[in-house]
Amino acid sequence: MNLETINKELADKSPIEIIAWAISMARKPVITTNFRPYEVAILNAVTEVKKEIKVIWCDTGYNTIETYKHAEEIIEKLNLNIHLYVPKQTAAYRNVVLGVPSIEDVNHAIFTEQVKLEPFTRAMKEHKPDVWFTNLRKGQTAFRNSIDIVSKSKDGILKVSPFYNWSDKELDVYLAEKNLPNEFIYFDPTKVESTRECGLHI
């Protein structure tokens, strides 16, 4: 599979066409989400093509109240097939023994492993997907600028980002047309800064 050729062929396709292409060749597709801003767009688009697709939510335990309310609204509105994964340690316990380290703290790597990487790795091992839908977009981080609509994860999973070339403004129009809510009061304790990569996609 030549990714460069595939990305050229998909460059002028709509997100729905990209999703349909990926689903047609997938045996065990999944979509991951953390219900950050604009996540509802890809959740809606993918479930329009494959209603029962497994939706993996790795909840760090540090989401805002607004994000949790938004997640519940979207899960119900789209009737998502949610598979929830959480850290092995509770946030209350971690707050005592580790806290929420700053990105300069040597413990930040341990924190990230506990709240994000381990639950994600566990989810992927259990579901063993061959196609992974994600809402990565150009302009989010330096790393994401280097990939394309279709890329491969470090484990060889075909990673598909149907809205890769879309701007926030274009997504705003999409959400309005679909009558879908959005939520901006979101916090990722492993990234802190929006331009940092979270660790799942490198």
C-alpha cells in the first residue's frame, strides 16, 4: 500500500467518501475520541457510514465538567458504541502521590504514561484494529503537519483523518448544518499547550 498514491487519490474527496473508502477495506475499524472541540464532527461522519463502529474513549479522569456533559450529550445523540478506558490509578490517588506535573517536571512522562498511553495501548491490544479513525488536522501541531489524510501508526495500523485539510471555520459550518453541539472548555493535562503532541500519534 503506497500512502503517497492513496493520499493523492483522496485529496479531493469529501470526508464521507474517505470514510467509505476506509470502511470498505477494514475488517476491524475503530474510532478514538476524547470529546475535545470539533470531535463531534468525525464521530458523526464515521457513524453515518458505519453506525455500530467501536468508539474508544480513553478518559484521563481530568476532563472539565463541561467536557463530561458534552460527552454524555454526544453519546446519547449519536447513540455511540462507546468502549471506555480509564487509568489503573484514580485521579484522587494520583493527586496525592504524583499530582499533575508541569511539562518541565521529570514526572510528566510517568503521568502521561499512566493517564493516556497505558489506557490507549490496552484498548488497542484488546480491539486489534486495522483501521483507526482520528480527527487529526493540519495546523494542530508540527508533527500533524507532517502526515496526511492517511498515515500509519507506529504499530502499522492504517490511520485515517477524514477532516485533515479542514479549517475550524469549515467545521463550524458542518456542525451548524448537522445541528451538532461543540464544546471548547477542554483541558488535556498531558499536553497543557495546544501545540504540543499528546504522545498517541508519534
